[in-house]
Amino acid sequence: MNIDRHGRRFRKLRLSLTAACNFACTYCVADGRRLVAARDELTAQAMLSAVRLLKNVAGINALRITGGEPLLSDRLEPFLLGLDTLGLGDISLTTNGQLLTRKLPLLVRAGVRRLNVSLDTLNPDTFGHIARGGDLNSILLGLEQARKAGIAIKINMVPMQDLNLDQVLPMLQFCLEQGYELRFIELMRMGHLAENPRAFRNRYVGHGELLDLVKKRFEFVPVGAPKDSTALRYKVGDLGTFGIIANESAPFCRSCNRLRLSSTGWLYGCLSSNRGHYIGDLLQQPENHTNSQLEKLLAYALADKQETEFTGSALIMKSVGG
């Protein structure tokens, strides 16, 4: 089992079920075109084999299913139902929520108990401008139904200058009232934003500015979080909590234990590295023949991790299991 000099090892896997997405969010893609499924995406059975291998060899104990938009994939049902046999300690899913009402019975049946839903505004016009697709009311209905089904929900919001900064307080108020935990995510230098530093700087909102905004309406105190948490968390009296994933202003690289697997079979140890490590061919071999090869690939992926801070990359987040 690989451990680096900072004591980091892979414990959490983020698996992109598909690169396809029914949104074209401004911070993800530059040209407004929706991402489509790659031609060589793994089958559900191959993905299950990959998760089993990574659990056995790397010690992965938590899985987050991502995309693209995972609810779009025809592999969703066989993959979810096949996870029963793997004995993972924690399974969650990240979605834009557009298809949540349709797919909720499957998620409940498969035992998914935690959802992260990307939602950057409650304003319909702003929603259309940022997401460039979808219907806000359908997402809000899906959230309500998921909450009533007993699923714990976190809302992921990317605050941006001149786009949705005026929605920070309404979104926090909404989440506190509904019992969702809001996570503000600092804009990341990835894809087209890594290639255009000016566009990134013009839109970026940092941890300090967000706290100053929240102070205008709410009193809050910091609360503890696990060592490997990506979020700085704050408690708002008895109303609830919110977090800030401050990848730029308060990097958490030295405690990062995340590994990503793309829908096409490439492992990524760090979002700041464009280098992937292909495991697709290992999935065609008997598992007792693959362990040593996988150990080497995992060592390479672990070595890709940044020492102290996120430096950005040309990767598109949704293609590598954001």
C-alpha cells in the first residue's frame, strides 16, 4: 500500500461514470457546448472491477460517483446495484440534479444516502446564464423529494464576480431553512480558466470575501472537520452549518487522499497534473495477476500530488470525476 512522505495515501475514490453532461456551465466549458460521452467509456462491469481492485490494492474505503452527469449514464443502474458486493464504507453521488426526480427511486433502492448537488443560484435568469441548460424548478423539486426520502444533501455553489455573488446570502438562507449543507467552492484554475488567467482573476471570489459577505446577515463560528476534509466549516447558531472549499486561498494538498478514475479508465492522483495512468487493460486480466502492476500505477499517481497548493491544469473537471 503506497504512502508518501507526507503520510498521504489513497482512501477516497471519485469515479466519473460518464463524461457526458446536460449542462455547459461557464466555469467548466468555454464554448457552451455540452460534453458528450467518450467512445471508449468502460462498461459498468469494468468499473465495478476497477473499484474492487482499488479497494483491495489501495485500501479505498469511500466512493463518490460523479461525471459529467452520472444520472445520464445507462451504466448507472447496473453499476449502483453491483456495488452491494464490494463492502465499501461510504457511497455518495454528485449530480446537477436535473434528472433527480426520475432517478431517485433507483438511488434509494441502491442505498445511496448522500448527495452533492451542484447549484450556483436560485435566480432562474442567472441559472440559465451559468448552466446553459436545464430547468431550475425541476432541480428544486428533486432536492425536496430526495430530502423527504431521507437522503443527506450538500449543495455545491461556485461564487463568481459579476455572475452570482448576489446569490451567496439567498443560497445560504435557503439551505439553512431546508436542512441542506451549503458548500461554497472557490473557482478553480482548470480547463479554459487555466489557459486564461485574466478570466480566472476577474471571476474569482476567495474565502475571506465570502466570509465578509456572510457576516452581513449571519453570525457564525468555525467548527472542526476531519483532517482529510476539503472544507473549512462554520456553524450558524442552531440553524445549521456551511463550508468553504478554499482550494486557492487555503490549500489542503498535504492531507489530500483522493484518487480519480475517469470513465475511460485513467487514474489521476492530482487535479494539478494532466498525467493520467491507464488501468483499462488491467481490467481484462485475472485479478491475482494485476496487483503488482496496479501498485506501480498508484505509486506514480501518488507522486503526482502537489506538495502544498493547487497549481491548476488543463484538465476539464467533469471529465475526471469532479
